[in-house]
Amino acid sequence: MERNIAVYNCDGALLQWIDAKRLARLIASGSVARVHKRRSGRVSRVCLHQRPGEAPPSFLTDYVGTKYSFRQHLGDGHYCFRLRALGDNPREERDLAPEEVRPIFLRVVLDCQRAAA
């Protein structure tokens, strides 16, 4: 039999290629979370459930961190980028870096300048 069905783990990493007989055994054991089919009805790939003891799936946002700027749409249809506030109140209009976080912010800025020089 042809091994033409891709098997992915819970976080989207390709594990292996299997045939239809092996797919039937995986489905019978309850290991399959999703089955993706083509328009013709042929199974193209399957995604497995997270197994006990396996690390939870990681996403790009886990590594990127917080966005410090966002698009602010203007009344005339254009947009500009606005800095997000660093304090407890994300909607703060006047003070983007309140007193309690200003030393941390300045330390990061100085470290970035030192690395670039």
C-alpha cells in the first residue's frame, strides 16, 4: 500500500507518512483529533490528540511577546501606528510609560542602543 497520508502531532509537526490500514487502526484507538480530506474524499492528513505527559502545543505568539504598537484607524480612512501603554491601564492616553515601569523601559532602551553600537 502507498504511504500517502501525513500524520501530524497536536502542535502541527509532521510525524510520519502512513497508509490507509494504519489510519484505520489509529482512528479505532481514538488517537485522531482531526481528519482532513480532499474534495474527492481521499484522506490527505490527520492530526493526533495531545498525549498524556506531552508538552502543550507552542505557538508563535509564545515567543514573539507583547505587541507594543498597534494600528490606529483615523477618521479619513488612513491609519497610523500608536504605541501601547506599558502600565496597568492599556487605554491610558497621556503617559505611555508610567513611573513604576519607566526604569525597566529605559534599561531595555539603553541595552538595545549599546548592542547596536
